[in-house]
Amino acid sequence: MQKWKKMLITALSAAMFAGCSSSSGGEAGNGNTSTETGSAGKPITIALTSNLMTMDATQAADGSSLTMLSACMSGLTMTAKDGTMVPDMAEWEVSEDGLTYTFHIFEDAKWSNGDPVTAHDFVYSWRRLADPAMAADYQTLPDTLHIVNAAEVISGEKPTEELGVRAVDDKTFEVSLSLPCDFLLSLVSFPPFYPINQAFVEAEGDAYAQGIDHLLYNGEYTMTGWEEGASYTFTKNPDYVHADEFQNDTLIFRIVLETQTAILEYQQGNINILTMTGEMVDLYKNEPGFHTRKQASMWYLSPMVNDPVMSNKDLREAISYAVDREAITSSVLKDGSIPAVGIIGRDFAFDANGVDFRDSSEDLCGYDPDKAKEAFARAKEALGDTITIDLYYEDSDSAKAVAENIQQMLVTTLEGLEITMTCKPKKTRIQDMLSHNFQLMLTLWGPDYADPQSTLDIFTTGAAINGGDYSSAEYDELIAKATKGEDAADSAARWQDMIEAEKIMIAQDHAVIPLYQVGSAMMITPGIEDVLFFTTGTGTYRYVHWEE
């Protein structure tokens, strides 16, 4: 067996890791002071563009919920400042064959009600995630990790008790795999794998996770304020097992839909961290506190492939070629986002030789008005000279701007195409996406771990987050071979399977229309240190603090 200190793995290469901090002092924007007394005691306020959807770690799938969960709850591992995985709730050992992970939970790890965090909490949580009755968006993750019997449990063929996890004793949690998984230690730091106290959940019933008094916390903060749709406050948890290692006392997440409003609040000192797009980037890019970062998240158009109109592959192809991705990133967003040439982003996933996935593949989509018109002519032969489709998008500033530009690009290039527009709050958009209630949707996917599988899995037949309801036997077969079949243990063959699968879905079937890889332009109040982000997962605010 190998002790965890010998197993500190680099979860992300230098290209995948970014830290933002500012220690220059002075002013940002037009008067946001940063070096007042108060370091730890002074709150740090972060602007988010979408509301909290749930604090149930099993059910959380959106960025705001995952970010807030990661502030107040903790899993087995956590990401250190240098991007390596280190112990959070537990140390670990890995068997020589890579099929058994044994986690030793710290004796002083406890819940906010004083109960100890135990191996039983992890067993309950992981079984709950895989339970088909929960219908969690991330329910397939135990199978992604190759946990024994995960696929059968998720499908309902076997009871949750047969999932390959067990409590050896109160403080020893064992995970059994059917195949080795190189990214297990990284993925188990993700909120769906956080522990959950079964007795508390059962006592709360339907009230569980519906407010600050209906939750237990085991992380750096506890949730002390919940103003629905407005702000959420987190206060340092003195009982957190690593409390002495972190400096900040209070985090506040404010929901601000409009960038201009967030900027005004930043100038007044009411917000310390925010993201920007479009004209705001041009206005503030030379100001103190301005930062940019690259993410692995990808915005794309999802056609509902079973819709009577969008089922036409020529129409989907025409739409893909008619979108000028460079114009969107350079003239609309202006935040470091880059045009997509596939659904897997750049500087995100690397093969065993360190070669970027994008360099191993070819460009699968791009702007070509002539090809767009040719494909649209074929579509009109089947659908008629006038084709009307509805473009569905959410109510954030950037989504509105991108959707409006796409509408203009499509109707200008494709004569006879009419685009109606549907704008809804993000929560409603996601609900409609999961219920396949749309024609063409502007949507986003952020990978949860640094491997193409994290994205390609969601487009397999019947996958919970496969909003466009894409189904291809050829695609499914390649993903199955790569993830749990004959090529799963062969890194080179597995990589090639995923390259071919992406090509089939995008260049052949046009079932997904990639638009751009997300870049973020940010303002961070000078004097705030260690705002850390990673291209995968949720990033972390646990290290953030005011400069002493």
C-alpha cells in the first residue's frame, strides 16, 4: 500500500491552473479602497450572475450552487494552491493494482452540530448519488470512477447497498474499483461526493437543504445568511478540521444579473470580485484589479434533435457554418473567450505524452457562409422555403448579447430562416433543457475533471444532461469502449476513441454546435489575495483573504 504523502498527484498542469490576486493597494475602478484595516474580519463579496438553485450536494449541478457548496462543505480531498490534491477530510492509501482506495477520516473532522464526520456519511452520500430514485444530474459519476457495481445500481438492476463503497469502521472509508481511475482523487473533491449525515437528512425530511437551519456543514464556512435571489453569507467555521490554515472570516455571494450594476457596486466598494463581458472589458481593462483567466467551460448551441424541424441535419449544419465565432469572442464578449473548433476546449486535457487533446484532433466547426448556404438550400428542400425556429437563452447580460448576435448572423446568412427568441431565468432554462422543452438552446457545459470523458459522457444516449436528446449508436459504442470497455485501460486507444466520437457528433451529425471556450475578465479589489481558479470543477474561494 502507498501512503497519501507519496501519492500527491498533480490534478492540473500549469496550463490548467490560474490564480488571481492583487497586492498593489490603492484604488480599483473609481474609488474601491482596498487596504483598510480588517483583513480577516472584513467580508469579501463576490458577484454571481445566477441564483442559487440548491444546497443539496446530491442534486446540485449549476455553477452557483456548486460554488456555494464548496465554501461550506468538504470532501475527502481538496485542491492545494499549486493544483495538487491534498487531504481534506481524510488521508488515503491506494492498492498496488489501483483498484482499492482506503480513506482514513481525520479524528477531529466534525459536523456543525458536533457530530463526527464518519465513513458512514460518505457511504450514505455516494449511495444516494447513485440511487436512480434521486435522479441526480451527476448520478453517473460513480460509474465514471469505475466503482464496482455502479452501472447496475444507477440503472436499478442492483440495490444501492451493492455499490462498491463501505465503512470498514467509523473512520475508514473504502472504495473498490473495477478499473483503475487516474483522476479519482481529483473528482472526489467535487461536491456530489461530499459526505451527508443520514440521520440529519431523515429528520429534516422535505425541509432538508431549504435554508441555513436545515443544513449541516463540515467545511471552511457555515452558511449564516440566505436572502433568496439576493445574497448568501458564509462565516468561518472554527470547527473545520483545517480552520487554522485559512485566513478569511466572511464570504458574501451577491446575485447581480447585470454587469453594469455589478461594476457600480464594485466602484462603491460593495462588491470585491466580479466578472465582465463586452464593453465593460474595454472600459476597465487598464484599471488596477483587472484580471483575465481561461476556463474549460464551453458555450454551445444544443439543437433538439427529435424536434420536427431541428431533426433536419442539413439545417443544423447550416446553423453551425453561419455563426461567426470570432466575431462573438472579439466584438461581443471581449473577455478572453476563444472561438470553439470542437466541444473539448484547449489547454484542458492532455494525453499520456502531454499532447493537448485539441492538437490531437482536427478543427470540427467554423464560420463558412458558403457552406452554410449550401446546407440551408438542402434543408429547404425538405422543410420549405420559410423555416422558423426558436432560440432559447438565459437572462444574463452575456447570454443575451450572444443570442442576439447569433440571431442576426443566422437570418442574415440564411435567407428564409426566421428566429424567434425565448429568454428565461437560468433555473427555468435548465429545467426546460433537462425536460427537452426547446428547439435550439444556447447553453453551457463546464467539465468537472481534466479529461475529455467529463464532457463526452453527457451526450451519450439517455444521459441525464443530454438536453438535445442526441442518440448515436456509433458515438455510444466509442464512448463505452473508451470509458469501461476494451480500450479503457489503454491510454492511447482510449484517447483515439474519444477523438473519433467528438468528430462524429460535431462534424458528421452536427448534433452539438460549439461556439466558444469561456474566458473571464474579472475585477478583483486590490488587496485581496489568492482568488484561485482551475479550468475544471468549481474553482475555490477557500484561500481568498485580504492582504495583511
